[in-house]
Amino acid sequence: MSKGVEIFYKGQKVFLNIFSLWSQNEPCWRIIHQVNYVHVIVFWVLLFDLLLVLHVVANLSYMSEVVKAIFILATSAGHTTKLLSIKANNVQMEELFKTLDDEEFRPRGAKEESIFASACEKSRKLRNFYGTLSLAALGMILIPQFAVDWSHLPLKTYNPLGENPGSPAFWLLYCYQCLALSASCITNICFDSLCSSLFIFIKCQLDILALRLDKIGRPSSSGGTVEQKLKENIRYHMAIVQLTRTVERLLCMPISVQIFCSVLVLTANFYAIAVLSEERLELFKYMTYQTCMLIQIFILCYYAGEVTQGSLDLPHELYKTSWVDWDYRSRRIALLFMQRLHSTLRIRTINPSLGFDLMLFSSIVNCSYSYFALLKRVNS
């Protein structure tokens, strides 16, 4: 496995394996990982979701309490979906990672290696930036509560152990909330950066294909006739299309659920920021979390949109070649290839008519603010 390719997924894969999501070959390790996975899902994920749901149901008449719980509940629901989705498709995900290192996806020549290296660096910086921002948001939720007033739990959840600050039961629930929320944060960092890295990889392959199309028929081009070059690039494009379809099939559901949950989180945070405008610590906490949530949606929509844009540029790159000087057979192949290139690649949601792009991002933000305005009007 190429070390350059591993940067797109290796770090995320290692951290996700804390939850025993990947398949194991040895029977002994398989049993251990299965037990650990059930323990994580039941105790740290589903139980945490249940406590949040019970708190929301018990406080439906108190909007401020609902808002303080719903933004964590929506995030946790997205986290749950991601873990279940990866576990259900772990074998296909492993095969996808191996596909990234196929011979047809490896760069050839200095220019292609430069494009590939730039994509690797972009993936690394994105992962580190998003991870830092997410951990900062997590710290703003957990640390100030402990430093300023440790007599209250950091999160608004159902408390079956009683409200006695300083008791062993209180500290047990306090630690449980911190660890459960930290697990959710780690999952979001790994999964979201993994999705964006895969989109960056596909965009990188489209840029390499555009470079190869630009070289067809040029005197400086080495090896093979125009017809052979066209067929080679057609096969390469087919491989990219298949890779994109595989990524879409594996990631479509969890990302779509994440987008839906994000609308709830943004709406709740808009309301909280408006209501808690006089409480500076709470306001700063919600603003940090809101920024993290906006970045989370933005990177998924932006880099998926980059794939669409890279696909839209391919017909123009083919048209720029000296196709008018080619023989009849080559021109005919080029025409068929041009028609195929007009079928734009898009990473679609569970609704096939919608794709992940910046238009969807703006719609999410506008929709969330509209819901917030309606909610504020109803409660005023």
C-alpha cells in the first residue's frame, strides 16, 4: 500500500478502530472486537441517546431546556448513524481503501505527482484543522462547566441518579457524559474528515485526467497513437466513475442523516444564542459549537461540490485538444467520449435529485435560520 494514498484514510481508520468497527481475520480478535463494539454501541452510544431523549420528553414545556439538550441529541444521532453505517459496510470500506492504491489511480510523471502531492497535503491540513476546531468546541462544552460551576452536569440529560453534587453517583454521571460526548466528537472528526478526504482524492483523479486529456495529440506526448490514448483515458474515466459511485453508495446515508441533524443543531443553536445573549460564557460555548457545525457541513458540501466542478471541466479539456487534425476513427471515439463526459459526476443525497454542493450548504443555513425565526415568533 502506497504511503501517499494512506494519508487519505489511515489516521481516521486507526481512531475509528477504538470502537472496533473494522473486520478482523483472527477468530480470537474477532470475538474481542465484537464484544467491544456491542459495549460501545449499547453503553456509550444508545444509552447516551436515550438519556437525552428522556430529558427532552420530560421538559417539552420548557423550551430553554429542550434547546440545551436538542443540539447534543441531534449530534449524537448523527454519531450513532455513522458508527452503525461503518460497521455494516466495513468490508466494502476496506475494499474501497485498497482500490485507492490501484495502478490506474497512481500518478505518472512530475506534473501528476505534483497534483497528487497537493491533494495529500490538502487532506492532511483539512483533517488537522477540523480536528482542532472540533476538540476546541468539545473543550468549551466540558471545561468551563467544571472550572466555573462543577455542581451542575456539563450536559442536560435525564439524571436517574439524583441531583446531589459531590456524591459518587453525581461524579459517575459527570464522567459518563464527558466520555460519551468525547466519543461522539472523535467519531465526527474521523468520519467527516474521511469523507472529505475521499472527495479530495476523486477530485485529484479528475485533475490528473484533465491533464492527460490536454496532452492527447501533442507532439511532446510520448507513446501510443491518438486512438490508444483516447481509449486509455476512457478506461481511466470509467474507473473514476466507478470509484465515485462506490463512495456515494457507502457514504450517502450517514452524510444525509448528518445533514438532517445539522438543521436541528443549527436551529437550536440560533435560538440559544438569541435567548442566552446576556450569559457570556453560555453564549461563547454555543457560538463555538455553531462555528464547528457550520464548518462540518461546509467541508462535506464543498469538497463534494469540487468533484462535480472537476467533472464539468472535463468536456472543455477534451475540446481544447487538436481533435480537428485527427483521423475519422479517433474523432468518432472523441465524440462518444465527449457525450459520456456530459454526464456530470455528483455525490448525491438519499434524495437523488439533490447533490452535496455549496447550494445545498446555503439551503441548510437558510432553512435553519427560517426555522429559528418561526420558533422564536411562536414562543414570543
